[in-house]
Amino acid sequence: MRNILFLTLIHLVAFAYTQTAKDVNILLQKTIDLSALKAHYSEEEVSGYTPIILINDENIPDNLILFKFNKRVKLLTPEEIETLSKIYKGNLDSYFQLKIFKLDDSKAEVIGTFRKHNPINIKVVFEKDNGDWKIISSKAG
């Protein structure tokens, strides 16, 4: 009986983590797809020549998969960006850095920046409606 209860508990914890990771993926994808950011993407980024990067920190699940301009968004630590900048000849200014990421069952808030030089401030507030995350307010600029 204890084993069954223990296995049930493990399944519930795993489901909660999976749901949270899925929610984080959806919220961050919606953030990088903000229409307010369209004017800020360069031609090199749109063409896929310059990679879009998300700074990987403790808020980012390891299995996060995001796309922008039909290319996978790179998840890199600040140290990896530093190393890559020494060997990559292109521009590595195109990255998102999260400052605040709040998530509960029905609301979420993402605050961060896009670009290292001349950063663009981003703030997005989400609400969950019938299982779908909707943008309540957003600002980029």
C-alpha cells in the first residue's frame, strides 16, 4: 500500500513539473513572438544569419524548445556566450535575458530585456483562461 501511495505521489510531482515546464515554454515562446518586438528585429536576425539567444538561468527548464524565424533559439549561459564570442565572427547581441519570471496557476509575468547593447525592455503579463495562456498586457521598447 505504501508503495502505491509513493508511486502516486511521484506521478503527481512529475505531472506538476511537466505542466510547469510546458507552461514556461509557452510563455517564453509568446514573449519572443510579441508583435511589439517585430520592429526591433534586424534583417540579419529575421534571415536567420544572426542567432537568437536566451540566457539560460535557474528559471529556464533544461528541456525548453523555442523557435524564432524558423530557427531554434539557442539557450546559453553568460559564460558560453563569452566563449562563443571569441570564436564566432557574427553578432551575438541578439539575446533575451529574464529579470523577473513569476508563474502561478492562473497568472504569469515576464520582465526582461532583448539585446546587450541598447537593451529593449520587455514586460508581458499573462492570464490563464480555460487552459490557454493569454497576453493581458505587453510592452517592448
